[in-house]
Amino acid sequence: MTIFLFLLLIFLQNRYKRMNNSVFLGFILSLLLLSQSVGQLYDNYKWHGYTNEIKSVLASSNAGILDKDDMNSRIRDSSFILPWTLPSLSIALSDGYKLKTLMVLPENEGEFGVNREKELIHIPNIDLNPNVFIYPELIGSIQNYDLFRHPYHLGDLIDFSGSLDNLILTGWSKPENWGRWTIGGESQIKLVVSPMDLGKPLELRAEAAGFVADKPQKVKIYVNDVFADSWIFNNNDEWSQRRLNVSSDLIRSNQPLKISFYIEMPSSPKESNRGDDQRKLGLAIKNITIDQQ
């Protein structure tokens, strides 16, 4: 746009010879300032649209966020132009129209991290592209931070009929008076275990049952994306205690522990004439306890 205006002014000067150089330069300066203001207004409009998409999700998080003053005191990167402050997120627009988020996390943890001793901030770029879904990168980082703020303590009983504030659940039913069902073919639990000796394996104990239709229900379990064990449930199985041994080499320093359950044959009670429930069930969990061996 600026180049177009400059060429237009050259054309006008050549057409109207009486326009002296000082007037010409004044026009150039005025139009440049006008184009910059219009561009900034457009950027603000575009920025407002994107921030509205994530504001409602971020506002529900209790994650610790750098406020504007703290952010300004720590920024050492001259590429930042101006910070905007949302209710629960401080963000800055850098050159190239990249969305950057500033979030306080345990030192050097996750995608976003703050080293308070050196006052350095690591902030990855996220492209502002309407065809790119930006929730996973932002929300994943917030959730990981919440896990570090509310770690699971070894030996505690995790009651699956409760709120489970110190876990991130994916692919699970809402809590029922006894616990929760897995829904669909894959369900996950993510938690931070503390305190923990990285040199020792973990043992997970679960009071569990399987939803069995025609054949025994097989559940494959992965820890941090590595196969760990399988549980098999038969027709006559009721609640039983199942164990999962997690070797020490699957435990990552300062990283959440991700436990994935892959259900071989999820099916609904309606499909087997056991009621009107159409949810694809597989594994039922009452409670889980994790200890170090």
C-alpha cells in the first residue's frame, strides 16, 4: 500500500508541475502516516478477532500468567512492538504478525518457559492463519502448567467419581457415582507425579472392569506413547484390581506422565440390548493409585 501511494504521488507531481518539493514531501509524510494508522487499525481488528477465539477458554484457567508490568520488565527482544493485556493472558504482537504468548511455567518446562534467574523468556511463534486451529498449542501449554501447580502425590487414591483437578482426561465419560467409563477407542490420563525418584519404576493399581459384548475386552496400555501392558476382561469379570508396571526409562524428567488406554472393541449397551445407552464403552475405572516400587 505504501509503495502504491508513493508511485501515485510521483505521478501527481509529474502531472501537476506547480507542486513544489516541500508540498510533495508533506503529502508523502501525511499519506505514510495515514497508511500506517489504517494498517494498525486493521491489525488491531484482526488481532481482536483471534484473541476473542481463545479468551473464553483462557479465562477459565487458573494458570499463572505474566501481567503486563512483569512482562515488560522481562522482555529482552526488540522485535516486540506493543503488549495487549487480556483478563488472563498477556500477549504481544511481533513483526510478521505472529501471535506470541507469555506464560509462567516451571523453569524450562513445556513449550513456554521462564528462567527467572536469567530473566529469559522462550516464546514460540504461532501463525495467525484462519485455517489453522490454534487451540491445541495454547490450551495444551496451559493445561500442562496447571498439572505442575497441582501434582499427584505418590500413594494418593484418585477417585474417578470426583472432579480430578490434578489430572487431564481425554476420552472419558462424565463422573458417575461409582467412577467413569472410557468413551470410544482411545482414552488418556495425564498427570504430574511428585515427589518421584527417576531411577525407580512406578506401579499403577486400578480398580477396574470392562464392558464386554460378545468377546473378551482387550485394553492396550501405553505410557508416554510406549506400549506397557494389556488388560483383558471376560464376561464374568466384575470389579477387580489391575496392575501396571511402569519402567523407569518411560518416566521423563519434569514432564507429565501420559497413560493411554486403547480399547479393542468399544461397544454400546444398546448394541447388545442392555439398555438405551449409545455411548461406546470399554473400560470402567473406580479409582487409581500410583506408587514407586
